[in-house]
Amino acid sequence: MTLNKGKAVPTKSARLQHIQYPVVSERQEQGKFPNSLYFQIHFEYLESQLSAIRRNMEDTQTQIADLSAQVALLTKTLIELNNLE
């Protein structure tokens, strides 16, 4: 204790001795970390995004194949027209 204008004032360590800290239960500790539902939702979202990317990639490959066929046809047609001249 220290004296402050003639009054006894408890020191910091004396005040801390009277503080009761809550007991940390396992339940409180679990609340600090994401639970399994968080990870399940997160991975379901990632899985849906991956599926969408795969569908888009397949569509893109189909479009590229179609364009390649059109370019081949146009090239053949241009060569035939050039030979006619």
C-alpha cells in the first residue's frame, strides 16, 4: 500500500490479488478456432468453384476446337480461290 494524501491506496499488485480470472474451459477454447462446420462450408464453396472452372474450361476447349475447324475450312477455301486466279 502507498499513502496518497494521508489515505492508504492499494498498490497494483494488491488490487490484482483480488481479481478473480475466469476459468478457461475447453468450450471457450474451442470458440476461438473455427469448427468443422466452417471448414465444411468453405470446402463445399471451393468445390463448387472448381466445378464451375472445369465447366468453363470444357466450354472453352469446345469453342477453340470449333474455331480451329472453321480456320482450317477458311484456309482451304482461300487456297482454292487463290489457285483459280
